[in-house]
Amino acid sequence: MNDWVSLGLGSIGGALVSEVLKLIIEEAKKYKSFKPLSKDLAETMERLLPLTKEIDSMQNELDLGSGELKKLMETIKKAYVLVLKLKDDDVWFFEKSKYAREIEDINKDMTKFCDITLQVLQYRNQLKLLNLGGNVVNMVYGLDKKIDGLSVPVPVFKDLCSVPKLNKAPVGFAWPLIELKKILLDDAVVNLVVSAPPGCGKTTLATQLCHDADVKGHFKHILFNVVSSTPNFKVIVQNLLQHNGYPPHTFDNDSQANVGLWTLLEKLREVGPILLVLDDVWRGAELLLQKFRITLPDYKILVTSRFDFPSFGYKYHLEPLGDGDARALLIQWASRPNNTSDKEYELLLQKILKRCNGFPIVIEVVGVSLNGQTLTTWKGQVESWSQGETVLDIPSQPTVLECLQPSFNALVPNLKECFLDMGSFLEDQKIRASVIIDIWMELYGKSSSILCMKYLEDLASQNLLKLVPLGNETEDGFYNEFLVTQHDILRELAIRQSELEAILERKRLNLEIREDTFPDWCLKGPVVNASLLSISTDDLFSSNWVEMDCPSVEVLVLNLSSSDYALPSFIAGMRKLKVLTITNHGFYPARLSNFSCLSLLPNLKRIRLEKVSVTLLDIPQLKLRSLKKLSLVMCSFGDVFYDCEDIDVSKALPSLQEIDIDYCYDLDELPYWVCEVVSLKTLSITNCNKLTVLSEAIGNLSKLEVLRVSSCINLSELPETTDKLSNLRFLDISHCLGLRKLPLKIGKLQKLKRISMRKCWRCELPDSVRDLEDLEVKCEEETRSMLWERLMPKMRNLIVHEDETEHNLNLLQMF
């Protein structure tokens, strides 16, 4: 039998699986005695709801009593039995730890199913080959395929096309929102273009429209995709598909992508109307827009652009802010200076507003720069405009770039340089703060990452970029948990400053290569004098490089999209190169070749590889004697040999102090050579779900100060040799759900001052922890009671952080 009775749930026999799960979620959210455990369990079960709804619709076709589905049914059964026991939330204190462990076990099983089993199930079935019009086409994503008789949404990368968050209602958009909503909801309007000059708030208006209750009520699917100046139809469709739960797939051509888009829209339309937002579409993208223009009922497209695209559809032109709204926005950002008369204050406001010309982004940037400043600063800013202290001659109706120029001119010299560096990254790119900090530390000779982070914070405080925390715990020196974004007009402002110099004399140079077409200046074997060189290539680039001489380059930023990529041989001539960052923007890890050209670089100190396929033995074989930091993000290593017997790693990498491995899904164990890097001070391995063990040889890292193995859900224990890390001061094992224990003699680590163990409910602390007298621990309430039991006899200054609240516990006073 395939119903609940066959699983022993007679009291709810025959009930729909999704309804049972909803009941469990509802009960779990009520528990006060087990927060945040019950909250986490409820969130995990909510991820499973779409799957259980499909199970309900196919109960006659599926065998729920075998394989992975049996395991899922048994876990749901355990959860149901548990919520019945705890229904009244009335638990004796001595039973609390027992039930907490049961909740932990159930949550772990469900999390593992979400994070691992679903993906394994998805990839088990091969994509179907469909004959379309006589042509065999690799059908995108297998939209109609069944996995074990069941189509399953992938649980990762589901926010690729989500509507951006809106923290508060923007000033001056109330009436445009009413007008635009009326047009959009008109049945006669299918395609709509919102046009305006840059900096007027087109994206803000479109975002606010998507969050409007009436619009959300009408459209069951709202998909938001940033297009930018170098659009790629195949990539956009890939994003749309993966956002809606289908596994990644590479299209061979636009025709396949078009089939995939059409099939996806047909699927989504079964649920309800669709709104597709294409944000920041540039001139010349008419052909791209036509590919999205599919005639289907209940499917509309909203485009934002600086250009009208008259042939595409209905047009709405967004004007700059009127005087009243502009004034209100400026007052919101800039507090009135002290000791200012009403007349003088009003006069200053009018002069500033005239200069801002109604552009919201200019008003925000100028307002922030004046906020909290003295009257003298306000006057000085206004006078600087009238006295022509800007680089540009300002007309009576300045453009947005001309309006922003004074804000750049007002920056102190070091922040000017940092702001200009931001133009070296791609438009609309979300950049890890650690990437920028690595560049600045080497480019400007800064010894402190904290100081470089302050530069980012200073630019963010002036609205010249956005610094977005990802919400996870951070500590000084680890900045992977911050994203940096920048408005495209601010990026243009940075690039414009660099373009005031001749191409080959620029300090920062951006080289864009489309297919295999190089700019004319590249074809004559040029000598490039830039210290920061950024090279971007598309998915059609064949790695057919021209020769260039780049003797002054200290930072090289490579952005690629192709599946195979050969490093340019001219890198070998960059004798001053200190930082190399390679970022693949395609869907699958790109295969890198010509890696050996890096072996000739005597000053290379930092390497960052993102979404590329490399062999872990490549690094020590390069023998980079100056390398200080290696970062590997979303990389694929494949089947590699972990021994490195032919290389003396201590001599091949004598300066390496930090290794950062993040989201590398096929990393199941560390290569042995890592434990031979005796100079290593920081080892960070995060979000690597296949990692199960660390080598016993980790005890060789006698200089290690920071060991971070967070969010590795299958890591079961730390090796006993961890107690040999005599210089360890910080241990992060947070979100390691499968971790059962710490090394027995961890108390020998007398320099250990901090342990972060959030969501490590199963982890047992050995008695030797009592020897760590001044230990700071971050954990949840459930773990805190265990800490008291273990640490109570000896420790006088235990600090426990619980849900962001710090409790300084003097254990002598407690008793």
C-alpha cells in the first residue's frame, strides 16, 4: 500500500502527505520551549512542501515504501509522532534535552534530504533528446522528466531571478507607481517599456511595482532579471529555469534556449499569470527583446531602459523628481546644519537641488556627503560648484554624471583611488568584499584587512556603493559574508575618470573581448602601463589571445564565461603581478589550461579562483614562493591524487599563510599537501557538504591560528591531532550538523579564546575544555546548558553568545 496506513500512521491513514507536513509545521512553530530548534525544523519542512504536493498528485504511481521516498516518509512519521507528544508545549525540564535531540535528528535527516538526496535524484535521470522539427535538440533541463517517477525542484540557487528587496518606500514614486500599475494591469498591454535617463530610479520603480499588493495578487510568477550592457539570451534563460527549480544545463545555441523558455512559460502559466521584468536593457538589444516576446496568454514583459525601444510595446517615460519630492528626499538624507536661519537654509537647499537636477541617486549621494556637516561645509560645497572646481564644464541642465562629479572630487585621495578601482568589476556584479580587500592590501601596501574594510564602509556611507551583509556571523579579517554592489551610473563615473587618460597610459584598464574580436589598439603588440588590468570575455571566446606586454600590472582580474579557457601566455611577463582573480560567470566550472604560465611570477601573492575546474596538485607544482593566500570558490576538483610526494611543499609554498575553500561541492577530503604548508595561519573550509573528515596530518600546522570548518554538514569529527595546534586562537565549527565531538585533549590549546558552534547541537565537549579558563563560545540555548555542566567546575569567565545576546556568566555567582 502507498498510503500512510502502510507506514503505521493509522490515525491519519490516507491523509495527503502535504497536509500532514503542513500540520507538523504549524505545530512546530508554536513551540516556545525549543526555539530556535523548532523554527529551523519548520523552515526545513517548508522547503519540502513542493515535493510532498507532487507526491500527493502521484500516489498511485509511486512506491512510497522503498528507496529515498521511504526514508522521507519515515522521517515525516517521526516528526508527526513527536508533535503529538509535544502538542501542549508542556515538557519537564529533565526531558528537554531528550526531545531537543529528537528534533535535531529529524531536522538533520530532512536537511540532508533537501541538500543532498534531492540533487542526487535529479541528476540520476539523463536529459531527454526530443526531435523538434526534424532536429534533435538536447531538451533543456528535462522540464517534463520524472525522477523516480517524480519531478523534483532543486533546492539551491533558487533566488537568481527574485525581485530585489525594498527596505522602505522611495520618495517621489507614489504617482508614477499608480500610473504604471494601471498600464500594466490593462489587458490590452502585453509589453511595457519604462524609460528614463540614468539615475532617475527606473529599477526602483520597477521593484516597487513588483512588491505592490495588487500586482502580486494578479501575477502568480514575477521574475526579475538584470540584463545590462552585454546581454546573453542563453544565460538569462538558464537563470530563469534554475530559479524555478530545474538543474543547470548549457545550451548550444539560442534556438535551444528559446525552446526552454517557451516550455518553462507554459509550465508556469498552468499556475497563473507571469510577469517577466528585464531590467537595465541597453541600446541595440532589440533582437534580444524579440526572443522573449512569445505570444502566450497571461504573459507580460516589463522592460526598464535608458532607451525607448519604440517597436517593442507600450512606453512609459519616468521623469526626474519634481521640486517638492526632490526637496523631501534631500532632507531625508541630509540633516539641517546647526545655527542656520530658515532663510539661509532654504537658499542652500534650492542651490543644491538645482545642481542635483531631480536625479534621486545624485540627491542621495550629495545628501549623505552633507549629513551631519557644519554650515561652512554646506556653503563650501555650493561655492565649489559655482567656482568651477570640477573637472567638467557644467551646463545649465547637467547630466547625472556631471551632477555626481563633485561628490567624487570631494573624496580624500585614498578613497578616490578605491572608488576608481570599482570600475574594474563587471556591471551589476555582486562582489565578495574579501576580493576587493585582497586587491587593496597588495595594490596599496596595506597590512591590515580591517583598514581596507573601513574604506569600503566609508564609500558605502557616502552611497557610492552598497555593502550588503549576508546575515551570517563574521569576525575581523573574514569578509566573505559581505557583498559589494554598485549602481551602474556610479561605475560609469569611475570608468569616466580613467578614460581622461590615453588608453595605454591609464592606471586602470578594462579590456572587453566579444567572441574573438579585440579592440584595434590590442592588435599592434601594445605596451600596457596599467597597474590594474581587467579582461572580460564572453562564452564564444576561443582563448585565441593576441600578444601584449604588461610590465606594470600588479592586479589582474579575469572574467570569463566559456567552458574552456586558456590563460594568456603574456601573463608570464607580468613580473610585478601580485593579485590574480579569475571568475567564471558561466553555469558550469570552466576548465582552465596553461596554468603553468603562473610559475614564472616571483611576486604573485594572492590567487582567487571562482567556478573553475582545477587539479588541487596544480598549486604546489607552480612553486609560487611569494604566494600568501589561496581562495577557491565553487571550484570543481574532480578525481585527483591527494599525495604530493615528489614536491617539498614547505619549499614550494614557503609563504602561504591562508587557504580559503568555499562552496566546493566535490571536495570530500583535503589534499595531503595542505597539511604540509607549515607556514599556514588560517585554514577556512566552508559550505563543502561532501567533506566528511580532516586529515590527522592537520596537526602538522603548528602555526595555525584560525581553523574554520563551518557549514560542512557531513563532517563528523575533528581529528585528535587537532590538539597539536598550539597557536590556535579561534575555532569555527558552526552549522556542522553532523559533528559529534571535539578532540579529547582540546584543553591543551591554551591560546584558544573563541569557539563558534552555532547549530552544533550534537557536538559533545570533552572534559578537557575545563582547562580553557577564558573561553568565549557562540551557541544556542540548547547547547548552553551542556556548556555549564562541562565548564562549571573551573571556569570563571565563560562568555556565551545566545541568539546575538551576550551573557557574561560568572559560574561562582550562579551557585
